[in-house]
Amino acid sequence: MPTLVDARGKACPQPVIMTRKALAHDREVTVIVDNTTARENVLGLARSQGCEVQVEERSDGIYLHIHAGAAPAAAPAPAPAPAAAAGGAGSSVLLIGSDQMGRGAEELGGILMRSLMHTLTEVSPLPDVLILINGGVRLVVEGSPVLDDLRALADRGVQILACGTCLSYYELKDKVAVGTVSNMYTIAETLLGAGRVVSL
């Protein structure tokens, strides 16, 4: 019998934390969530650890049946999520909390942010990870004036993480055009594991 994790009604990042704890002890885990954000976050975690996942939508919730495969001969430490690996020691993380840069005139702030994003495509070294929270998530959605620059950065290996809770708050979840919809667990791991964090 798989271990059952009932994460319905739990706010981000609790479903991910509960799933990760269960996978540390069991190879077969069924996680129940009640929203698409939690579903995508749990899916991302499971797949980052090489697990197979079957998704079943029922009237009482979304069931994610996770199979971790055969147990390895020697149990290693749990594999980190991709963002945690990218944000490891020595890495640089740029934390962006707005679609504008600086305080003052909004129009000027937008101009400065567009200038920064374009400049990042030309400088070296590149940041390893861009984390976008709060109003910063507007930069990764359809119609953003910096999409081409962000895509260029992604093509060069920069990981772009957009807060799923923030996207849901602004009703932009279905308009993401670049990067990965992330969760606070992964964001916290990335920030705490980074060699350097620059906050805008």
C-alpha cells in the first residue's frame, strides 16, 4: 500500500514539503491536493527526483500516484530539486520583486527594468538563477516587454523561477511564456543555498 499524503487545503509550500518527507521514507506515495498550483508543484518535485507520476482527478481532489522505482543499493541523500542544484554554493541568484526597477516614477522604473534585462544578456558572468516574486512575475507572462531578453537568458542556461502563488494572485498562471512556475519551498532552498543573492 502506498503512503497517503493528504495535502488538501494546505498552502504553498506545504504540499511539496509533505511529499518530500514521504518520499524520503517510501517508494510509493499518493498525494492528494485540491488545486492546480499544488499539483504542478508536487509534479515538479517528483519528476526532479526521477519518479514516475500518474495523475488522477476525482471529485474529492487531485490524486498524484508517485512511484520512485527500485530502491538503490545504497540510499543516498534525497536529490535536490533542480532549482536547489542551480542555486548551490558559489552560484548567484537575482531576486526580482517588481516589474519596475527602483523607487519613483513608474514609467522610469519600467524603462530601467527593460534596460537591466537587456544588459544581462550582454554581461558576464550571468546570474545562475532569476527568481521573480510579487509584481516581478509580470515579466514572464505574455505581453511582457522583456520576454525576448528572458528567453535569451534561458537559452544560455539561466534558470528562471516564477512564484506560483504570485502568478495565481495576479491571475496570470495561464499566461506564463518563459521560465518555470515554482513554489516557496524551492525558492527558499535556492536562496539559502546560493553563494550570492542580489535583491532588486
